Amino acid sequence: MTELLFQTDSYLRKFSAEVLETDSAENAVILDRTAFYPGGGGQPNDTGFLHAGDKTYRVSKVKKQDGRILHYIEGELPAAGTEVEGQLDWENRYKLMRTHTAMHILCGAVWRDYDAQVTGGNMEPLAGRMDFEFESLEAALIKEIEEKVNQEVKAAREVRVKILPREEAFQIPDLIRTKINLLPEGISHVRTVEITGLDLQADGGTHVANTKEVGAMKIVEYKSKGKINKRIYVELYD
């Protein structure tokens, strides 16, 4: 129903759209196209504004619900049929792009060198955590992992996004890196994110175009969350 512009262009800050319908119960609008990410895969939703003539509407939250992308508005709603210009909170979005790519670097390095699957994860701007199937995790190994992920940042690896037919996508070895396959049954196409030479997996979030944009990564904490479940906390620096 809504064209998802962020799937093919993570750097789109502004876009034109039409209000298809309003939802007064949620105080939200549904647009024919959007660059606002509705959240998912551990990445928070975008916020920003919709502009229509001399009116500005604050978008406080974006969420996917019952197949619709709801843009929650503070105050009155623009009417169905209104032409609007969407404007992202770009500073926040770009920080999340850097963070999401950082999580894929961490995931890729740990999978490649330690064969450990991801069991969970979450992020906020410039900080995130990821859970892995490690039986043990000690300071020396954490230091080794931190060095490896920063080497991948400095390697300036290109990040490529593709949308593939489901059958083609699932021929890719280890496409799903999480312990549980989170891809819904019945979807016809799968979006993949590849960090060239390091990582390739199914993913719906927004990313930077090159690992050098991520910046320095530091593992600030780690802890055990179970017998074979260890959590790693990462922060990014400019």
C-alpha cells in the first residue's frame, strides 16, 4: 500500500507524498510513499515532519500495523488527499544507519571467525547490543573481537542492498544469521544487505554505504545471559 523508499535509498532525507487515509483512533496518517523507517530488526523508527503549504506536522512515531505504515502525528491530522513533503530527523537517522551497519560488522566478524549465531539484538543511536551463542566470553577474546571489527571499519568495505525473489535469496548460504528465522512466511521478495567480503544477510533496516562511515567501535561491556548466550555492548565514536 505504501512505497517504501528507505528500502532502496537510505540517504533520502526529504520526499513528496500524498496522504492516502487517516486513522483518527491512532491519530496517524498513511502515505502513498515514505522514507520513514517504521522500526524493526532492533532498529528504532524514524521521526521528523510532514509539511503541507504553511502547515507543519510533527511525526512522533512510525509503526507498521496490519500491513499499513502508520505515521503518528502530534496535533491535528492533514486530510486524505493532502500533498505533503516528508522530512526526516536526519541526524538521528544517520546515527542509526551507522549503528546498524556496525551491528552487521560485529555479526559478520563473529560468524566468520568464531562460528557463533546471533540470538538477539537491539540498538539506539551510536550504541547497540548483540547476543551470541558463546559458551564462554573473556576479556582477551573481547579485545580480539574489538580489534577485528575496527579493522573492518578501516577496510572501507562497500555496503550493497538488493531486493531478490524469495527463491533466489534462500539459495544464499547462511542468509539468516539469527537463531530464529524472522522472515514472514509468504513474502515474495527478500531484501539483502551485503558488506562486501565480510557479511551477507537478510535485513530490512537502513545502512551506510561504506564501513568507513561507521567510525570507531568500542566494546564497552559484556555479560552472560545464559549457558551459551553472551551479550556484547558496543558504542560508536566520531
